[in-house]
Amino acid sequence: MAAGLPPISFVAHQMRTGGMGGARDDFEKMITELADATMPGVRTITANPGDWGIDAFAGDLGGSITVWQSKYFYPVTAATHQRTIRDSFNSVIKQAAEHGHTVRLWILCIPSSMDGPTTKWWDKWKKTQERDHNLVIDLWDETQLTVRLRTPEADHVRRAYYEPFTETPRDYEEARTVLEVDEDKAAAFDSALFVRQMREAGHLELDGAKRQFFNADLVAREIAHKGVPSEVNALVSTDATLHGVWETRFNECLADDSLRKLHSLVWADVRTEHPQLPKQLRLEVAHAWGLVHRLVDNRKAGWVKHWRTVAAAHCETDSPSQQPPHKPPTDDEESPWTPTAR
């Protein structure tokens, strides 16, 4: 029996806006509204030409202020984000000195948790900056944000940004949007197992495969995070169906020595199977094909006869997706669209 409030998934910012760029702006707006819900009188500064390093603030720019700094680091905040955090803080302090106000509280807002090394760095860096600049630094990470969004005063913010993705009845005839992949994020896939398997089979052009994987992995992680049983079961069923499609073709191609055609034959089979996949997942063909790439990346399939050997030799930390799609990712697992050092 369902109980309590709907789950909050911060990937909703990507799904609603179609990519990371839009997600950053959407998340920043949410933070401004959430801050205002807890401390009325919150304002923003229009960049003309700069925004003084402030996303949102409360107080008097002729005196002391509280600053909220939003950074859409998703699904994990890691070592590669430390410089961005430092630069944002330093910018606020520099601009405060130039314009004659002081920062009494600086709040970093992120839709994820920090990994272990970054948490250790943050704790030390925070104490140093608080001592050197005589202010307080706070962190609103995914846990703090979820708690604050579920308070009565923030109910309108939660409903405005997150409920449509969990409570509004879906039109199953309308498929999900297929998102673009930034060049730097696509480049991060070069070390992934599914890419290695395709190269092992002689494929040179892989941009389409990376985009397909990106979109399918995004869907799988959203479903895992929300944990709606019917969607989880539908995704497990879809994985089983697509695995069967690949396995049937692999055995046929192996028997008649035509493995060079395996990729194209499975692609055609997935297109044929697509209309029979669970409607509630609202998958485009590109999502379905991306789920096959996830099977490969999870060491359940491959494109050459010796695919198991290739998978065994591949460094496990190189692949962007190493957990089953029906299990929620843990804090130390990373998404392929946010490459970070492990």
C-alpha cells in the first residue's frame, strides 16, 4: 500500500529540460524558490554583465548576506567538482570585497551526495574557509534537499518541480524524449565495455551507440531511483526480452559463422520487438537499443565470439554502468554522463 509523499528524483531536471544545460538552470530556479520558502525575501541578481557570483541571496547588499550557490552535479559529486566549488566560493568572496558587502553564510546546493574522498576534502576545506573568512558554510546535498522539500512550507516547490513525474497520469502513447550527449561526456564512454565490445567487432562509428546507451541508462536509473514496482518489473521484463533477442541471434550467427552480421541483425530484431515492449516505459527505439548496450556493459552479452574473454579482461571501473537497472545506484557508483575519478 502506498504511503507518504511521492519520491523525489533530481534527474527530473534533465528529463524536463532535455539535457544538462537546461537542468542546471532549472535546478537553480528550484533552489531559489526553496530558499525563499524557508527564508522569505530571497532575491537573485541579473547578470549585467556579471551576477557578482551570486545565484540567490537574502539580506542587504550594503551589509551582510546569505548566499545560495547551486551546482547541478549529478548523480555524484566527486573530485572533478572540487575546483568548481572552490572557484564559485572565491568569486563570491572577491565580489563581496569589491562591492562592499560581507557574506555571513554560504550554502552549496547539490542534487547528489559526495563520494568518500570528496567528503573528506569538503570537511577540511569548509573549516579552513570558515576560519579564514569569518563566515559559516553549509551544504544542502540530496539528503538535505529532500528533507527541506518535504516540509510544509516547501510543499508548493516540491509539487511544482517533482510531482508531475510521479503523480500525473502518463500518456503511454507519448514516448520519452531522446536526449543529446555533450561531446565531453560522449568522450568519457570511450573506456566503457560496451564501446570496447563494438570496437572488438570492427565498428568504427560509435556516436549513435553512445547516445543510445546514455538515454537508456538515464531511464533505467530514474526508474531505479523512484522504485515504482510496476515500472521496475516492466524494465526487468524488457531486459529479459532484449537479452533473449540477442542470445537467439548470437547462437544462430555462431552456428553459421556469420557473427560479423550479429550487430545489424540484433538491431533489426529490436526494432521489430519494440512495439511489444511494455507501454508504460514509453521507450523510443533508441532507448530499446540502448538497453542492449547496457546488457553488454553489464557483461551479459557481446558482439564477438570471445565476448566473455573481452569482458573478463576489461577493467571493471572503466565501465559506466555496473549495477542491474532494477537496483538503485549507491552513493559511490557513478553515471556515465558525469565522468569522475574513482
